[in-house]
Amino acid sequence: MRIRRGLRHAVAVVFELGTDGPKVIVVGVDGSDTSLRAGAYAAGLARRQGARLVVVYVAGAPTASLFVAGAAAAVEQAITEATEDMRRQVEAGAVHAGIRAEFVATRGDPYSEIIRVATQLRADAVVVGASSRLGHRFVGSLAVRLVKAGKWPVTVVP
């Protein structure tokens, strides 16, 4: 340790080897262009930082009105296929980026589920894509809600 002496007080300067960057990065994806860009950004960040990347895919919970005579099975099949397609995309993207990515598929409200996973994993950072819906610019998107939660640094990818 080296000590620098100033005019009024001494300050200890300690050199650290390594990074102070995030070690656990949670990224929310839903298949939209902005969420896929967020996934690519998070993968690059995880590779550069040597961080653990957890990709969260939240399938919306089907509403009760959809469960009409036989529609439940078709809705369930569509959700399962979409989830498996996203899992394959994440695996291919991880191979391309040269990293390991964990895929977490869940159902419910995206905001609540991303917060639950990030809290459970003690995430250091959350990455999401910007909302493309016009109304979200005024009412509040997922990204804005995550920022307002104030629990992690949130990166919003356009």
C-alpha cells in the first residue's frame, strides 16, 4: 500500500486487480427486436466482464376468456412452442458470443417476474429492451418501472 500525503491529511491508495463490474446480469427477452438487441448487448457485457448471464423469458399468462371449448390446449401449445423457440435462440446466441447463458422461462407479469429472478439471484445489473409501444412513453414501460424500483443499475437498449 502506498500512502500519499497531502497538505492536510494522508490518503491510502490501494490498487485492485480485476473489475468492479457486474458479476450477475439479468436480461429480459420477449422476442421483440429491442429485447433481442438487449440480449446481444448483455451477452457482450457478460463476456467482457466474465459475468454470469441469466436470460429471463416471461410468457404472458393466458386470460380466462381464452379458455373456451378447446382453446386452452391450442394456447398452451403456442406458449410452449414460443418458449422453446426462444430457448434455441438464446443457446445459439450464447455459442455465437462464446459464453454460457442460463435460460429461465416463467409466466406472469414481466415486471414482477424479472424483479423476482433478479432478487433471487442477487443480480448486479438488469438489461431490457426499450418499449416500442407509443403509450409506454407516457404511461411507463417495463424499463421505466425497473428503473423506478431502484434496486439495480438498469440498461435500456433501443
